[in-house]
Amino acid sequence: MEIDEESVGDICVVTARGRLDGNASGPFGERVQKLIGADRPKLLLDFAGVDFVTSAGLRVVLMILKRVKAGNGVFALCGVQPSVREVLDITGFTAMLDVHPERATALRAMG
């Protein structure tokens, strides 16, 4: 899995590409957790390049969501591919997450 991060204003945008599976979820979670500030973090995960997610990947997304919420922050996903969106829908994650079709829409909503 490839991971890039950038700041857009006060929002940390993490772009992931590849599979978020058992092998990638640990390193992905560790890297993203280090980017989360303690006070009112704003984190956007751009999943346009993520084509597969396992239960381990979902677990790491849930841990990240909880950490951001604990800091009274804002967390969103964008660019979720249909196959990954289906997994989010089936598992009930869609109801817990703020999911946007594209990065620009998500950034406006989080701003």
C-alpha cells in the first residue's frame, strides 16, 4: 500500500493506494495515527486508489475514527470505489462515516 499525506489548510489529507488488508492495515494505522493532532484534528482519507478492504482494514479505519472523535475532530472519507463502498455499506460503516464522492466536496464540507 502506498500512502501520501499533505496539508490543505488545517486539514490533513491522507491518500492511500492499494489494498487495505491484514498486511497493510498495521503500518497504515500507525502512520495515520501519528498524523492526528490531539486537539480538534481534521483528517480526510482519500480512498480513490484503494481497491480492496478487509476486516483488518475496517478495524483500523474505526480506530482512526474513534481517535479523531476523541479529540473533538472531524473525519471523512472521499473517492471510495464501488467495491469498497459496498463493504462499508454491508458492514454498517457508511452510517458511522462521513463519505464524499470526491476530494473537493469533502474539503468544502470539512472546512
